[in-house]
Amino acid sequence: VQLQASGGGLVQAGGSLRLSCAASGRAFSDYALGWFRQAPGKEREFVAAINWSGLTTIYADSVEGRFTISRNDYKKTAYLQMNGLSPEDTAVYYCAAERGYGLENRPSEYRYWGQGTQVTVSS
């Protein structure tokens, strides 16, 4: 599966953005999907993930209650709705996919990655 993330941009603190991750290839519904982010000088960190059925989601503590991950298997697209953004959310955001029934928050558990989209939150 190939992934392409989009929807990043510059937003003021308190604002919202919705990221999209469009997939190409077969059997999109067989994949768990995750969002990760990486700020300059920092390691890539987990943000959110959704399992193959869409019924189970997990979030990093730092975004719980502000971000929502979802998927539309018909459109082969995953989304990350980000509300209440703060400058600490500034990073390059990556979507990732891994086939199977599990749900992981470690980057090493995902085989397929998109190219990243920049999110910048101004104070």
C-alpha cells in the first residue's frame, strides 16, 4: 500500500486542521492506520491509531480529547481531526499502515509510511 498525507498548514493556537492520508493499493480495510509526528531535533512520536475495523482507536496522552482519528474504507482514506492546536503540536505529521488485526503505537510496528505533511501552530 502507498500512502500520501495532506492537509497540513499554518494555523493559530486554538485552531483546527484535518489531515488526510490517501492510500492506493488493495485491501485497505485489512490495515491498521496510525498517525505519528516528528518535531525538529526530536524522535518520531505516536499520535493516534485506528484498527482495521475502525472500532478501536488509541491516542497519545498529549492529544487525547483534542484529536480524532477516523477512516473511510470506501475512499481508502484516513483522517486526523486536530482541534485546540497549540505550538507544541508543531511537527511533520506522518501516516502509517500495517496489515493485521493489531493496534500499535510504536513506529517500528508499521511497515508503510506516507511522506509527511507539515503542521505549524503559531502562538
